[in-house]
Amino acid sequence: MGMKKTLYDEARLVISEIADAASLKKGQILVIGCSTSEIIGEKIGTNSAPEVAQEVFGAFYEYAREKGIYLAVQCCEHLNRAIVTEREALPYAETVNVVPQPKAGGSMATAAYAMMSDAIVVEEIRADAGIDIGLTLIGMHLKRVAVPVRLTNNRIGEAIVVAARTRPKFIGGVRAVYDESKL
């Protein structure tokens, strides 16, 4: 019988699977929404778990740095789902002045703000792909057109994980020719 995977291991599997499915390239942005309450088997928004966030975000951040992609972590609704990311990802963005906390922003955003180099908070972003842990609703931060990705690794702890990639819009009508690699 195999050893039980840690939250870190589960997170690494999830991020590597969506990065591959979305063909994320260096410099692209992956948005993450996360309920640590859901990861530990509780109802979303009821039992924020900072230690869980540190472990899961640590796995995501390590992977992102290895691959040269940027993470954008969605805050909870108490901060209007603002985004924590690194200044380098959005060098000209208009930032907002808030420091996420476990009960106002969420544990994952709090961990991201503490662990990222030169973290900033912005009101919105248009990411190239996304991971939603615990059904937190990340769609508002994805580029159009979002395409669902059915993950093999679709749980972190007790939380359901859904994911999406994006593709450019089709334009031009019946005579248009499309780049098959961007579908």
C-alpha cells in the first residue's frame, strides 16, 4: 500500500497538470482561488487554515518559479476578490492598498502576500489559466475564452479542484483561417 500524498504533493500534481494542459509559457499568469476551509473538510469561509495555505501555496510558488510563470492569488469576497501577485507580473498595474489577512482576504492570499517577492494587490487581472480549489469562482479573473480542463488530480485535501485554460477569441467569420495550435 502506497503512502498518502501530502497537501504539498497534491498541489504539485494539480499545478503541473494544468500548466501542461494549458501549455503555459514563461511569463504567463495562472490565477488561483482557494478555500482552505474546504481543503480541511469544512464549509467555505468558516475555518481559515493559514498552515494549510502555506503548504499548498509553497508548492504552487515553487513550481511557478521553476517554470517562470506568475501566480495571481484571488482574495475572498471580503476584499472583493482582489488579486495578490508580484509587481514583476504587472509592472504598470494600478495597485490598491490592502494587506490580506486570514479573515479578510483569506489564508491563501495572506500566504501569497507574505511569500511572494515584491507582492502587490490589484483589483483585477486577466489570467491565462486558473485553478479553483473549493469552488471559489475564479472566472472573473480569466481571459476570454475560458475552456474547462478536467483534471485527473482533482482534489487537494477534501476540496474539489476545477481548472481552466484560455484561448484567443475566434474572429473573422466563414473565410477566416485559425491557428490550430491556439485551440
